[in-house]
Amino acid sequence: MRSRKTLSIAGLGVLLAAVLWLSPGLRADGPGDSRKISALLSDAQRAAILASWAAADMEQYRFSTIRWESHTNKLTEIKELVNTVARTVTKLNQRRSEASPRQQQDMDRMTAALSEVVTNVEFTLGHLREHQQDIETCVTTDPEYKGLLKTNSELATRLAELKPSK
């Protein structure tokens, strides 16, 4: 029961951040902002929110004995969502000259946060590969692996909750 409440609270926080970020009335573009850059920032944010939801869901695996296949499937889902954010950030950086200074600042913050998420997700996948011989024990009892799941969730949530600069 406790894990569901934790997930619900984390999910509500990310949902609130999504509403604030994506609501046109609440997120007015500043003077000189590029509409194309704003649209790409919103696209990246949407994918980041989905990744954070998947990572928060997977964090709850720490408290269960879900089979290792579920772990690898969820990690693959998170990696694909993070790659979607990365592709959008690449597009943003290619159009950097069109962005206002405020938008460039948002792009820089998103790039830095994304880098942390990518690094940790890759490290988590590598950790699973290293422990293939005893993968069932790794996903159910390894404290380092459980810590990686928690960190994935925290970093993905931080990425999803980035607020636009003012």
C-alpha cells in the first residue's frame, strides 16, 4: 500500500509540472522567443514526463520480486523514452541560433539534466549485463541495483520537472 501512495504522490508532482509546462495560458512565450523552439521544448518535456513515469514505476520494483525480464523490459522502455528526449534536444541544439537567450538557457538546463539521466540508465543496463549469470539475485536483492533504480527515478523526475526560465 505504501509503495502505491509513494508512486501516486510522485506521479501527481510530475503531472502538476506537466500541466504547468504545457498549458499555453500558464507558459507564455517571452519576447523574441521562437515558436518552433517552444514547440520542440514542449515535445522534449512530454517525452521526459513519460520517462519519469516509467522510471517511477520501475523504482517500485525495488520492493517486489518481479522477474528480471520485467526489469529489462522497463529499462528498455525508459531508454527509448530518454532517447526520444535526446533526439528532440539534438534538434533544439541544431536550431540554437533561432532561440532567444531564455530558450537557450532552457535548452542548456535540459541538456545537462538529460546527460545525467542517460548516464545513469546506461550504467543500470550495464550493471544488469555484468550480473547476467546471477541476474535473478541482482534484481531482487542487490542494494547497488536497487539504488540505481531510485536514482533513475529521481533524475528522470528532475528532468521532467524543469520549469521554463523567466
